[in-house]
Amino acid sequence: MENQEYSVGLDIGTTKIVAIVGRRNTHGKIEVLGVGKAKSLGVHKGIVNNISQTINSIKAAVAEAQASSGVAIHKVTVGIAGKHIRSLQHSDYIMRENPDQFISEDDIDALKEQVKKLVMLPGEEIIHVLPQEYKVDSEGEIHEPVGMHGKRLEANFHVVVGQMGSIRNIARCVKEAGLEMEALTLEPLASSEAVLTKEEKEAGVAIIDIGGGTTDIAIFKDNIIRHTCVIPYGGGIITDDIKEGCSIIEKHAEQLKVKFGSSLPDMEKESTYVTIPGLHGRADKEISLRTLAEIIGARVEEILEMVNIELKAYGAFEQKKKLIAGIVLTGGGSNLKNLRQLANFSTGFDSRIGFANEYVANDKNHYLKGPEYATSIGLLMESLKIRDKRTVSPAEEEIIKEKQPLAEIQTERSGPQEFMPQSQNQVMEEAVEKRRKGLTFGQSLMEKVKKFFEEVE
């Protein structure tokens, strides 16, 4: 199989590292070719803290994905999270030299480039520059300015920022694992691609991705990203609480949480017990499911309280910014029993569990149905988008050929060329050429990181 036919998403999580190989079928859905999973040994709360262990885990996951898919993996789209991630709102504008010409993607990219020059705190780097709404001259609330006329192009941006050291550590791990990083994507944005619908994004929705080390949040309203953040607590801290509260080893604590854990103590009977085998001939230990649920519930309530703080920071409880579609819970932590009910009560919003299999065509055994694969599927979808942008379809080439005679006729009828607005075929040609050679911001960030490593070497 040729390299052009598939894409790869690599989720470097706190508890596991997942590599998913896939391609888009004729119906536009994702056909998964192979999946590889390995225990994550060098990542803590979304941040790499042991380079060699992380490299080995990446190699193990990629090797399994290669074996199951039958293809060689070279490029990957990688997710990033961690407590160092923060976001901010910023407005900026450019004055266009020729307002008689249509606004093009080049103008939007020039505006984004200007935003990227923002002065950040020492050691920080911009990860994403996400346009929200545009304003052309005096006309505001524009979602797609391409094709319009105007002198001043202005936009509100959602800017995602992270520590450059953490970005370089991820880049180094990927590089030393023998891979090339195609792009870097914020994990809650990837998860939202996999589990949210367009209707939910328009109505207003918050995705809460509860991973092993972090809880990632992304809020959408009117199909626009409004707020992102990372809470440095996830399923791992719940396991630690069970381990300490019940005086058992971590392995047994994790098994208890997954098989018998509940977020609502009132739903569990005090008379129901689980027996944990003793260590090296010691007596077995009996643990009440009610006690277990009390330990889990206390920590989950704390995490949901932090979620509430972020919802209030966005303004989700205001009528104008209200999240009509409520909350979508995803990530491995969302598998906890009764979590949805507790989230409904704690936040006041209706919630559902987000599964990532809606866009997957060949998940017959529901292997990827679990919400723990939402980020991995989202990263694969992002990788496919990048590949689509680089590829010019035969249909687009045909459109350019068909538009050429029409454009020539329009030029003859319209008088002197210097007073002519940009013709339709020119716009199409520029768009196609841009897709041939254009880079996403995640890719341009990777170019900077690569240049840094080359200078170091």
C-alpha cells in the first residue's frame, strides 16, 4: 500500500499510547486499517517526564499498528495536552493593499501570521490560531470572508498557547521513535472532531474529555470554538485515591474502579462487598461498594466543580451563551458508572457519553466504540484533513479548465484589466495552488521545531 493512501493519528496519553492507521473510503467515512496500543510509562498529566520510556512506548504502539495494518508508518499527527496549556482571546486586523480584489485565503493567512507574532510569556509558544468571527470594513459577524471586497480585514481569534519545552519533548520522542511529526493538535479539539455533531456545535456544547492524567475541555457555540482549557486531574487521581483509601496496590485499585466503580454512593448497597486477594499469603480484604463509590464520587465531584468554574469563565450560564446541547463526556474516565447522572446534577446541563465510532465505517466488533478512543480517532481525522488539503482532486482541475473560457469572455466584456476584480478562475487557481503547497499552523509549528533540532545538532 502506498504512503499516499493512509494517515496516522498518535495519541500520547498519560495511561496509554494509541496509534491508529486509516483512510477515507468512497463514502467519506474512515476505514481503520490498524490499531496499536501500548502502556504509557513516561508521561505524567499529559507531559513527557521520561524521554526514553516514552520513546519505547511509542515504538511499541506503532509496531503493533504496523503489524495489524500491513503498512509502514512514517508520518503521524500527534495530540498535545497538559496543565501548561492555556488559551486567550485576541482581535487583530490588516489593511489590504488592493481592496478591489476579492479577499482570498492569502489575506486570511496574512492576518493569522500577524497574530502569531504576539509576545507570549517566556518559554511559551502559540499552538493554534483559531478564527472565530471576521469583520470586513464596517460589516461584522462574518464567518467566511473569502470572495468579499474590503480594505480592512479584522477578526477575533481564539489563541491556544503551550510551553515550548513540552512541545520540543514531544517532538523529540516522535523523532527518535523514527517518525516524522506531520502536525500537532490540541487533544480536546481532536476529540471534538470525533464525537460532536454540527448541530451540537451550533446550538452550544461543551466536550469534557476525561483522560488518565488530565480533563480536557472545549466549548463551541454557533459552530465556533469559544473556550479551551486543560484541568490537571483525570482518572489516574481517582485510582490513587482508591489505592490510599482502601490500602491496596495500584493494579487492584484500577480493577476496582473499572469493574465496580460508581460516581453515586447512594446508588450502592452497603451490604455488597468485593474481595481483594491478599499479598503473599496475607488475608484477603473485603471492600464495600458503597465505600468505593464514596471515594470515587468525592474526587469526581471535585473535577466537575473545576469544570463548572471553566463553564462560568466562558459564560455558559448566561442566556446569550447558553449551551443548548449541554455536555458531551468522553475519554476513558467517562466509562465510570453513573457519571452522566452526576454531571447532570453538578453542572445543571444535560449530558451524554460521546462515542467515536460514528465516523468509522468498519468497526463491526465495536473495538473502537469506547470513548477512550475519541482523541485517537480525532487525530486520525485531522491527519486525513491535512492530506486532503495537500491533494488536488481531478474534479477541481476540471473546474479550472471549465472556468477558463468563461473568464476570458468576462475579461473582454469588462474593459481595462487594471479595473477588473479578480476573475473566478483565478480565485480557484489560487485556492488549488494553496492546497498544493499550503501548511496548516500545526505543520508550520513542526517546521520551527525541526529547525530548532537541526540547529542544536
